[in-house]
Amino acid sequence: MSLVPMDSANMTLAVRNDAQKMRDFLAWAELRYSVYNQNCTQANMTAAGIASGDQDFVLAFIGDLNRIKTLASGVLPGNADDMHYNVNALLGLV
């Protein structure tokens, strides 16, 4: 592993790269929330054959995206949830 000196140029580059990554993530979260919130209603998921228990985790994930979107807009979300648990449940890791 090579070391990158932390001079002004390298620090500026690192911060810019990370800020771009965060901006991309926030845009992704907002877009996916909008799509899922509109299309993943319980009625639609039931019609698609998604089990009730799985629907709960899909809805929790949509709530997580909404919390990210809300926090990114400068407003504290009204509630919290364990996002790691929700994501792991959707990936079949719980």
C-alpha cells in the first residue's frame, strides 16, 4: 500500500471525491424512495406475490430511504430504525 501525503492538494482531492460520492448517494436515495414509495404499496406487493413478512422489510427499507432523504434536507426524521438490520433482512442475512 502506497502512502499518499496529506498536503493541501491531496486533502482537497480526497474531500472532493468523498463529497461527490455523498452527493451521488443522496441523489440515489431520494430517487429510489420516490420510486418505491409510489410503487411498493402493500396491495401491489401482495398482487406480485410478495409474502407479508417480506413486505414488512420492504416497507422498512422504504422508510429508511425516507429518513436519509429527510435528514439530507436538514430536518431530523421523526423516528429511527436499525438500517443495518433492515438491509441485512432484505439480503437474507438475518
